[in-house]
Amino acid sequence: MKVHFIRGAARMALLGTALSGLAACAVAQPEEPRPTVKQVEDTQAASAPVTPPASAPSLAARPSSTVSELQSLIQNRQVSELRTAYNGTYGASLLFKPDDLTYYVALFQQKDFWRVLKTQSDKQAESTYRAFAAQSADLAEVDIKRIKLQAETAHAEKLLATRSAELSTLQADRALRLQQEQQVAARQEQSRQEATALAEQEKDVRQQLRDLQRQIDALQAQQAQVAGAPAQKRGK
């Protein structure tokens, strides 16, 4: 008796049942030579080609994003700009591709697209544009506040520099005025001292003149007396 082992879960179960029956018969009857068991391979399964699992798509085969699609359309001038709102470094744009009536709504920061919606519904495009514009306003609030504070700080620093220069000028004027006042006071004091000295000197000179005049008067009187004495003798 030949038993064929066939691959597959169902056929293996049937083969197990047949082997159990053969074992029961062997207990009741004298043992006979065991049949040769031949293993038969599933030629159909062996001959079937093995299909390898599908590999992941390469980077080059991946579909492009809506952002890159819009960037390409802008570069090729295939879209028209319908609306744009700027809020600080953020903004929203509504663009239209006329050949297939497609709208593109973009939310961007500076010149980089952040989010892009592609639709052929003008209502959806308009509502999305308004939502993106409002979102850009919210996002730009911090930047706008920073820009204002930066300008106010620069203005305050400029005003501080102006006031500092004004204060320095006033301080320099005051120092110069005090210096000039001190110089004037010193010159006046020197002038008063010189005037006092000159007054004393003048007093001394006048006294000397008076003394000299008295001496001159005395000598002249003596000369007059000497000159008059011989005349009186000749008259006698």
C-alpha cells in the first residue's frame, strides 16, 4: 500500500486519518511488511513562479506635493493672482488657473508657502482664503508687536541720544559760564588790587611832588634872598 503525502493543510489531515486506520489493523492481524511511503512534491506549486513583494516606491516616483505644484505654476506663469493679504511676514494668496478653472489658496511666511489648498469650488476657495488671511493676521500679531516695539525702542534710543547730547551741551555751557565767571571775578579782583596799589602809588607820588615842590620853593626863596642882598648894599 502506497501512501502519498500531499502538501496542504487539508490533505495532511486526511493522511493522518489513514495512518491511524492502518495502525488499528496492525493490532488485530499479524504484522506484515510495511509499505514503502513515497513523498510526492507538489509539482504545480514548485513550478509556479514566486512573485517578490512589491517594493516601496522610490523618491522619484512619489507624487509631487500641492506646494511644489503651485510653485511650478507660478514660475511658468500659469496662474493669476486674485487676492493677497499681508500681515507682517505672513500672508495669504488666492490664485486661479484659468485653463482648468482651478483655484489655489496659499498661506505663506515671507516667500515660503506653508499650506496650499487646491479646489475647483470658488466658494471653498474664497472661504479658505478668508480663513488663511485671518490666520496670517493671528500669526503676525507677535511679529507686528515686535516690529512696533523695535521701532519704539529705536526712537527712544534716538531721543535718549538727543537728550544726552543736549544735556552735554548744557553742561558744557554751564562749565564754560562758570569758568568765565571765575575768570571775570579773578580779573576784577586783580583790577581792584591794582587800583588800590595805584591809588597808594599815586598818593605817594603826590606826596613826593609836594615835598619836591616845597624844596623847590625853599631853594628859590634862598636864591631870591641871595640875589637881593648885594643890591641893597650898593644902594646904601
